[in-house]
Amino acid sequence: MSLEQLITNCKKNDARAQSQIYKLFANKLFSLCLKYSKNYVEAEDNLQDTFVTIFNKINQYKGKGSLEGWMKRIAVNTALQRYRTAGVFDIVNEDQIEDVTVDIDDDDVSIDFLLKIIQELPDRYRLVFNLYALDGYSHKEIAEMLEISSGTSKSNLARARLILKDKIEQFKATLSSQYL
Amino acid sequence: MSDKKNIDRLFQEKLKDFEATPSDAVWENIHNTLHNKKNKKRRVIPIWWQLGGVAATLLLILTISGVFNSNTDSKSDSIKTVVDNTENTNNTVVSNGSEKNNDNNNDIAPVYNPEEFGVENKSNDPTSNLNKASDETKSSYASTINTKNTPIYSKENKNTSITKTTVKEAIASAKEDSNKLNDQTQQSNSNIIKNKLNELLKTDTKGSKVVSTGSENNDNIQKTDSVNAITSIALNEDKNLKENALENAIAKANDEQQNEKEEELKNRWSVSPNVAPVYFNTLGNGSSIHNQFNDNIKSGDVNMSYGITGSYAINDKLKVRAGLNKVDLGYSTNDVIFYNNPETVLGLSLNTPQSDNTRIQNINYRSESANVSFISASSLSLNNTPEIIKENSLASLDQQFGFIEIPVELEYTVLDKRLGINLIGGFSTMFLSNNEIYVLSNSGDRTLIGEANNINDMSYSANFGIGLNYGLSDKFNINLEPMFKYQINTFNNTTGNFQPYFIGVYTGLSFKF
């Protein structure tokens, strides 16, 4: 069955079509949920809420843009909804913001480790880092989505990068000490 | 090969093709959420609407008939008929229209009792009608179930005997389950069971062709589908497999139905004790006591009303609610002259004969106050009035009455935030519980002189209002509801343009469960 046909059937609340759509996209959206959530359980909650929203609102999807893009936006919004009112207002001097680089071999770190340290970030840092660095939103867009100023978005991103860098470097240190 | 890497790029590259598989429970939850909710929306609400409609119609009929009666029957007629009906005819004193001075409380009491009987019978009407209505719907459900079952039985005779027993079992248990349900959800749930059965059976046949008989009735098509599905199972699989499939289907249907019930009941009900200051007055010039007071200034009293209201949310916009309130009302007719002994004022030049003006037909006097007479100060020429009367006898007539009020109202949600706004409309049925008339002299003495005989024991009001509520938590709300209640047939022999109403600002704390 074509994707269009599946969407049409989903609009009729057809359980089998919904199941097919879920099977097609669950893995991709779950990885996104994992990145935006602080742990596995919360990611599953977000995924569940995301799909419920998707199937309830599927009539609003008019075929402009890819279905996957539309679904991803819903997933991101679902994740943001959870933290919209959480307030962390660290102000960082914007002069401090520079490219944070880390001296590391690609193969040294696993995906699981990277995911773990993303999830360990404070809520707002994690969201800003995901939105800006991984999903390509601008600071202006992030500011609107999170109801913060774009200055806050920038400083949150800088903090997030520094924390991630520290953790990777610590990890490297423990690795090299193991080899000694 | 270690090199300096931008940290963003590191994450981007590593996580680019990252995918993860969620546990199966996630999909089950999604599926349950979607399909339970949809079923609820589609099937349960219309039944509530129907019941709500029946209730509203009954209320309307009661109200109209009430207004009609009060317009055509005079007070004495209605008392007479009630007395006749209840066979309590040992007392006929008041039935003549109570013009005599020697009416006293003992005479009145037995008359009011039979009238209350009449009231009670009347008030039982709507409930018995409601029962009837729900019985009717019940039996119609039953008949639809039966007619739906018939094609299955007739079909299965043509099939193998093996299918016969299993189908019978399935239907028997499905029936049993649907019997357990309450009246409102009976039809919807048995539909769900049947749909689930069809759905699951169809899946189990794995695409084996389902033949439709081409019957015009949709239900029949559905049913024959399921029968054909069962037949093809019988052909494809052995008896055990088939029994398992059916048992699973039924078990699953039971589970879903259980879930749905729980979901439905969640926080639909709320109960709210409330208290309100109420202000009574009349819209036009007129008097409930006597026509000579039509143009006197009336001042409304502020009294209290308190009670409890229960409400049921039909959906997220609409609530039905009913309650029980005690409400006290009252107003004063100012500038009234009263005097105790008729002889002392015979010398006064009264504009109209004494018998018309000074004895008031709408009051049943206490024996102690039998000699008290009233006239409106405006009917006296002040020049002729002796000083002693002006000083000592100027008073106001203070009429107090109380009701047990049963409001039935609809509440429509306009704004559903932490601070919510609702529009409220409905009716109240009011049962008279207190009825007194006092004289309040300018010197401050307050004397009970009797009670009004033209207040109906049962009357109605049309209610409008705005509700504000503020959420303290998920369970508790503070409510503030300014309400306007227009009384429809509270008084019988009013003069002038007497249109009583009262305004109350109801405050309460509601608890959802």
C-alpha cells in the first residue's frame, strides 16, 4: 500500500493503517525522542504522546512537505511541551561563545555514550543543543519555541557544548588510563 | 588518528543514522488511547443527549402546564379540587376563599397537607416518565440485539455443527457481558464487542474471502460477514484453534470494554456545596398583597440561599447539573398605615369603603392579629391624617417566604483555562417551605400578622447566569456564579404588574471525581 493510501486510511481512523505508519516511522521518531528526553522511559512517553497527536491530527496534514518532517515537528513539540515552563536563566557573556572543539577519535565514543551525555544535560540545555546543533533550528526559532530570548538560547547552547566537551574529555581520560 | 573536531559535527555525524526501537507496549498504549477515545465520542454521547432531551422536554411540559394552571384556576378552586381528590374532606373552611376574619392556623393546616400530596404526585411524574423512557430504550436495545442475532442463528444452521456450538458460546458470553453493563452504555458496548469480534475474526482468517449476501441492511451485512468469517475459520482450521480465537476475541473485547468504562467515568462527576446572598424584587409596579399597594415603594431583602449541586460532564463543553437549595426571600412594601381597632379610624375620611381596602384577602391572619388593618399611606389625604397616626402607625409590610429549590441547569463552557467561564441556563422547581407576613413599624416593632394565601406550594423559575471557576487543583475548583432567576408562577392573585425575580451570587467549592 502506498504512503498516500495509508494516510487516507489513517484519516478514517483505520487501525491497520495506523499500525503500518507506526511501524514505518517509530524507530526514527524514537531516536529523536531519546535525544530530547532525559531517559528511556520519558522518551517512550513522548513517543506515545507524539503518535497519539499524529493520528488525532492527521486530518490537518495536507500533504505539503514530507510526512516524516511533519511527524518530526510534532515529536519535537511534544518534547518541548514537557519543559516549556521549566526555568533556567543562566546568562552567559556572549563573548565566551566560540567554537568548542574536542580532541577525539571518531571511533572512541559510542552512540550510546553520546546519547547518554545528551540525556544527562539539564533540560533546557538539552533542548537547545538538540534544536540548534542536531536539527538545524535557528536561535530565533528556538527562542520562539521555548519562549525565551535568543540570547538565552545562545548562552544555553554554549553551556551545553562545554558540558558535553568536559564529559567527552573525562571519558577519554578514563580510556587512556585504562590503557596505561 | 585523533584530530580536533567541532563538537556539533561530532554529534551530527554520529547520530545521523541513529535509530532505536521502542518496546511493544508503546504501540499498544497508542492503539488503546486512539480507539477507546473514538468509540466513546461516537457512541456514548448521543445516548446522553437523548436522555437529556427527554428530561428537558419533561421540564418544559411541567413548566408550561404549571403556568397554565395558575392562570386559569383561582386559589379557592385549586384548593377545593385537591381536597376532593385526596378524600380528606373533613375540613372545608378555607375552600370558600377565606374571606372570614376567624380563619386561624388550625383551620388552614389540614388543607395544606392534602395539597402537598397533590404536589408530591405531580413531582413523581417526571421520574416515572423517565423510567418509562429508559425502559423503552432498553427494550429497543434488546430487540435490536435479538434481530441482529437472528441472521446468525439462521445462517449457522446451514453450516457445520461444529461452528454452531462455538458461535452459540460466543454469543452467549457476549450477551452475558452486555447484560452486565448499565443502561446507558449497553448499546454502545455491545456494538463494540461485535465490532471487535468482527475485526479480530477477519484478521484471523488471514484474508480468506468474506462473502457478502448483498442484503440491504448494514447490520445484516456485518453479521453475515462475521458468520462467513467463522465459517471460513471452520473450514481452514480445526475446532480447538477456532475456539481459542473466539475466546481470545471475547477476552480482549471484555478488557477493552472495562478500560473504556474506567476512562469514561474519570472526573465526569462533580459535587459542589454552595452559598449565596440572594436579593428579591419585582420588575414591574404591582403587589402580591393588595392592589392599593401597587404604587408603593418596594424594597427587596437580601437573604441567604445554600445548598448542594451535582453535575455530570456530557463532554468537555457541556455539563448537566441538578441540585437542592434552601432559599429565603423577602421584600417590604413601604408607606403602609396599620391600625388595630377599626372603630378608632371610622372618623377618618377613607377614599374607598373599608371592607375593600383594609381587610386584605391575600393574607390569612393569625387570631392575635385579626383586628389589624392596613391602608396605603398614599390613599390618605395627609392633611386629614391625625398626627398620632402619622407618627405611630406608619409602617411597612414585610413579606418573607422560603423555598426548597431544585435547579436543573445546563452549563456551557466558554473558556476552559485555569480561570474558566461558563454560561448557565435552566429551570428550578420550588417548593414553598416558609411563608410569613410581618408588620414593621417605624418605631422598630416587628409583629407577625399571618401568612400569604396566594403563594403556590410548587412553582418554577427560569434561570440564567454566568459561572466563573478557578482551579485550585485537578480536583478542586472555586466557583462564583451570579444568577438571575425569574419566578414564573409563584403568586396567584397578584395585582398590577408584579413580576418577581431574585438575583443570587452563588459561591462554592466543587470537587471532581
